[in-house]
Amino acid sequence: MIKEDKCPICEYIFEDCQCRFGGTAHPDRNKRARVIADHIYLLTDKQIKHLKKVQKWWSISYGDKEMCQILKELESKCGCSVVKSWNERHPPKPKTIYKKLKLTDDDI
Ligand SMILES: [Zn+2]
């Protein structure tokens, strides 16, 4: 049984949730996250609320065309500002910083 006041993915208390952080220093929780996303009916309302926050942090995108299309549909139906646009997910390179450091795109 999953504890109500803990993130269902990393199992830390909500305030200490590790899901925002990725990289090699953190365990790969992709499989766990996928199973949880497929079975949200097993979660408490608090955990579902937390999961929504985690999924917003992640902004998951797909390599599969059909899945991308479904996501696009959902985003347009949602119409809420929390859904990030493509540009927000893929911010342009901070060219001004490169200029200050006298770097070009080839250096990056
Ligand atoms: Zn977590």
C-alpha cells in the first residue's frame, strides 16, 4: 500500500520529492512512473495532485507520431496556460551569454 503523503514515484514526502531531478546520480524511475501513470486510480487525491505537478516539470514528449498528435489534441482542448509550448520546452540557446563569453555555436 502506498503511503498517502509520499510521492508515488520516488516515495519521498511531497516536499522532498526527487522527481524533478534527473541524470545519472539519480535512479531511473521511468518504469515506475509509467506504471503509476497507467494506474492513477490506485493513488489518493493528494498523490494525483502531486503527480500532475511532477508531469508538468517533466513535459514528456514522444518519438511516436500518433502519440505526439494525441498530446497536441489534449493540449489544445485543455487551453490552460500550464501546458508549455514547443518554444518553452525547447528554449533557444542563450546567444547573448555566448557573445559575452566570446563563444560561437561551434564551441558549444
Ligand atoms: Zn517524486
